[in-house]
Amino acid sequence: MNNKLKPAIIGGVVLGVLSAIPFVNIVNACCCAWVLMGGALAAYLYIKDSQNPVTMGEGAMLGAMSGVIGTVVSWIIGIPLSFIFGDTFYAMLVNLMARIDPRQAEVLQRQIEMAQNQSLIERLPSMLLGMVFGIIVITLFAAIGGLIGTAIFEKRKRNAAAMPPPPPPPAPGYGG
């Protein structure tokens, strides 16, 4: 197995499971927290086992890989769970909205009822568009998580020969 694939799979599965479980997935409303964490986890796991310092580009790639995997895992788990818990989640959402703004809660309730009355064929285009948009956003945010994870966890220095030399000292009489 590719040495980057294992950390990406682990990060993606964690990202996908936490993003799919109803009520737990609400944490993603806070700046895609589970998605960022999945990308950072993939970077951490790769850094931990890597012999060489990991670049920011590698961290971003690991995060993006975990984002794609996590999106698929989230769909596999989330779609059946939405059929099971969807009505409960919608009722809770409407009740929460009713406490904030009762008029908006009525609008939300009507939109939910209209969506539930549509056939699968009528919902299919918006579902596919949502899936494409979701995979793009999740992959992007997981790549950002991989960058953050690399910045936090990679403490080794790159090869000193690759670094440019320090600038020369200023000449006498020029600010010195």
C-alpha cells in the first residue's frame, strides 16, 4: 500500500464518520471542524511514520486525499442515517428556529414539507449538484487541514543545503 494512502484512509474514515452521524455532524457548522481535523490527522499520521521532513505540499495532498475518502464514507453512512433520523433532525431544527424567529420556522417547515413531497426523480438534480459541491468543499477544507497539520506537527528542518544563504551584512555607512 502507498505510504500516503494509509494515513489518508484513516483521516478520511474519521472525517466521514463524524460528518455523517446526526447531531455529531453539527460540529462541521463551525468552520468544517471535522473536515479540518481529518486532513490534519492524515498529515500527523504520515509525519509520524515519515523518515524525511514532510513538505506543506505533501500535507495538503494528504488532506485532499482524506477529504475525497471522507466524502465517500460520509455518503455511505449519512444517506441511510438521514432516512432513519431525518424527520427527528428536521423537527429539532424547526423547534430551534421557532425559539429564534417563529415566522422563519414556519417558512422552514413549509420548505421541508415541499422537499419531502417531491419524488426522488425531482430531487435528483439538486442532490447531484449538492454532492459535487460537497466533494469540492470538503476536499478543499481537508487540504487546508492537511496544511495546518503539517505546520503544527512537522518540526524537523529541511536539508540545510537547500536553504539560501543569509544576506550579507550591510556595507559601512549604510544604516550600520
